Amino acid sequence: AQSVSQHNHHVILSEAASLELGCNYSYGGTVNLFWYVQYPGQHLQLLLKYFSGDPLVKGIKGFEAEFIKSKFSFNLRKPSVQWSDTAEYFCAVKVPRKLIFGQGTELSVKP
Amino acid sequence: AAGVIQSPRHLIKEKRETATLKCYPIPRHDTVYWYQQGPGQDPQFLISFYEKMQSDKGSIPDRFSAQQFSDYHSELNMSSLELGDSALYFCASSLELSYNEQFFGPGTRLTVL
């Protein structure tokens, strides 16, 4: 069955700390992977995406993610978080005609 | 650049009423997707349309129906509303069915009292 699993439901960090959010997927076809961010009361915004090529993908706002095919993972990273990164983060896999989202990880950054 | 437009942005209804949500895709996008995000939940796929025909169906209740019109906008019709239908309803659009990025609209927040 197609699914996405995010390991952490809620992560609390202090400003300048490093971030890594885990994402594992289950899908047998060609993989297209996404990370979306949802700020409080806002809609989903694309952070970055992987379609093919270099497995290390750089996105907006200093985020990056690494696609590791052997581990079925697509973890999101940021070297130094800011208070403004407080939001919910969703990993998603594109299957034909729809996206399947993970459960989301709520990130709280303390100033 | 033009984005996905959804209307209304907020809607308050009572139980057993009906609601219609509208989605206007990015110009030239031919595929529309609807997602439902309950409080504290991840977005769940409801239904999608490609070239005005339903292309896939997810966890959409029988009380809901949707269609895509000749100008590619889509409407989600919800009848006999229940308290549990309170959620954020996102529309997304893309160009062609496979392996293209979906662009999300701002969502319609539906509250059922």
C-alpha cells in the first residue's frame, strides 16, 4: 500500500539549532517526493521537491532534503532554524493522480 | 504569477445544510485535485479531475460530489453537512496528470455548527 510516515509529531528546538525531520515512504513506482510547509492558518507551500537526478535537493529558506532510495527516505534538514520556521511540515509522495501526505510534524522554534 | 483561487475563503453552515466550494486553477492547468484537512490532520485526497472528467477518487463521502467545467474550474458540492465535515478544503492544480507539481490554493475553511 502507498503510504508516507513522518517519525516526529512535534519537534521543539531553540533558534540556531539544526533540524532534521524524518520521512519514509512506501511506493513501488517512480518516486516523486515533496516537502510542504504550512504556517499557522495558512495554506500549503512547497519547500522542495525531488523528481530525479541529484538526490540532495535544495529548497527555499535554506531547507534541503536527501532522497535515499535504499532506505525509502526523504529527510528534511536545515542547519540553523529561525523562530519564523515555526510551522507544520508535511512530506508527500506523488502517486498517479494524487499526493499522499504524511501525518505532519509540528515544529516549534523557541526564540 | 497567477495562483490557484478558492472561494469562499471561509464558510459557516449548519448541520444538514449544503455548501458549494469553488476552485479556479492556474491558467492552462488541466488537472484539479481536492483535499480535506481536518483539525490537526494531514490533508486527505478526495477527488481529482483531468480535462473535465473524474480521474481518481479518494475518501470522498457519497454526500459530496464534484465536477470540472469547460473553463477548468471545479466545484465541490457538499450536502447534508455534518459536524465532522468541518475542515480546511484545499484545491490544487497541475498541468497534465503525471509527475507534475501540484500548486495549492489558500483553502476554504468550512465550519459546520
